[in-house]
Amino acid sequence: HIPNDTILYLNGVSVSFDGFKAINGLSIVLKEGELRAIIGPNGAGKSTMMDIITGKTRPDVGDVYFKQDIDLTKHDEADIANLGIGRKFQKPSVIETLTVWENLELALAGNRTPWQSLVFKLTNKDKDRLDEMANYINLGDQKNTLAGDISHGQKQWLEIGMLLLQEPEVLLVDEPAAGMTDEETFKTADLLRDVAKSRSVIVVEHDMEFVKALDCKVTVLHEGSVLSEGPLDVVQQDEQVIEVYLGR
Ligand code: ADP
Ligand code: MG
């Protein structure tokens, strides 16, 4: 029953915390190679939705599938990451006492078993790959700078680069533009649009200028379910969306 170009399939998903329904009959379908923005007021359930996809939170009811046949409710967080679903949390978690390059190197080594990473030596091909990634995330000139000394926005890019080195099929990104300058915000939209050429990307975001720059289908969440879905200019005209955002 799941179309074969589907990469993520959520159907009738609900989850309660102490009797409070944070997610309430949520259904979302993401196609292979799709870029999707998820917006919605605080507490709408955006982060909880990400928690459900990544196995951090188990739904009480509902289907959560990766592709057509992988039931994500039967897998744990580590499994799901290994299946190819990468997640970037809101706060960057780069190692500040290492350089940009060393952080990328660590992410590449992270694909290996503990024993392999102990004896892990970068090949020339690996080095080229790290160079390419540094350039790709706009940090080509900062390779030898400590991650603690780059801007907040650059840390977000570094973390996206680290995730991309793991070659996820789906990338989930929670509020990447928070705390970014306008220039960084637009560069991030460009970056994520390019990432979505080779994989599927879900971006949770508040910044409407950023969402506009992503130029993709938008899903509006409210009280744990989908309130509206479509192009940004269409959902922005939706009476229910206007009501929720203006708090009438
Ligand atoms: P958003 O990311 O859209 O701001 P969240 O998914 O973080 O919203 O939260 C949705 C609702 O669920 C909120 O009311 C929040 O307080 C509640 N919630 C989320 N996680 C938990 C938890 N672990 N325990 C209790 N309540 C939670
Ligand atoms: Mg959130």
C-alpha cells in the first residue's frame, strides 16, 4: 500500500506524554529525493516527529516506515542511524578543541567499527573527500581553524558535513537557521537544496525567509497533526494557518 518512490511514511501516528497527546494522528509521506520544510508554532510536535522517525520516541499507535518495507517502530536509534537516516539536532555538537578538518576526519572514521577506527589511516582518496566536503560546506578556507573559533552558523555547516560523510539517504535537520546571520541563512538554504539533489531532506524551521529560500513543499504542524500542506505561498493563505499563527 506504500508507493514505491516513498522514502518515509508516517500514517496515523500518535504519542502521548503523561496523557497529553503531543502527536495526534500524524500522517506524512516523503518521496525519494524530496526536500520538505516542516513549520508550526512552538509545541506543535515538530521535534517529537523527528524523535519518532529516529527511534528516540516510540509511537503509541500508527505506522512509521522507511522505504516500503522497513518498519522503523521495530528498530532502535542506533539501527535507524545505520539504516541511513541522519539527524542534526538544533545545537551543533562539533568538538570545539579539534579543527574543522579533524571533526570531518572523525565523522569519516565514525563509519568504522571500534577496531577499524583504532587502526584507521586516511587514504589520499579520503583526504580528497574531506577537502571536497570542507569546500562543499563553505569551510574550505577554515579547514585548520578550531571548531570552537568558527561562527555558530559555520558550526551548523560543519555538522551537516559530518553527517553527509555518513552518506545518509534521509537527512533530518532541526532549525538550522536559528542564530544565523542573513547571509549564512541563505547559504544554508542553498546547501540544503543541493543536498536534496542526492538524498531526501526534512527541515524543521521557524524562519520564513529561510523556508521561502528552500523553495519546497511545506507541511504545517499544529497540535500534533498536519494542519496544511503545499507550497509556502499557498499554506500562508490558508485560513486555519493564519489563525494558528496569529493566535486568534
Ligand atoms: P516543537 O518541536 O514543535 O516545538 P515538541 O515536539 O518539542 O514541539 O513538543 C510537542 C509537545 O509535546 C509540547 O507540548 C511538549 O511540551 C511536549 N513534549 C515533548 N517531549 C516531551 C516529553 N519527553 N515529555 C513530556 N512532554 C513532552
Ligand atoms: Mg522543536
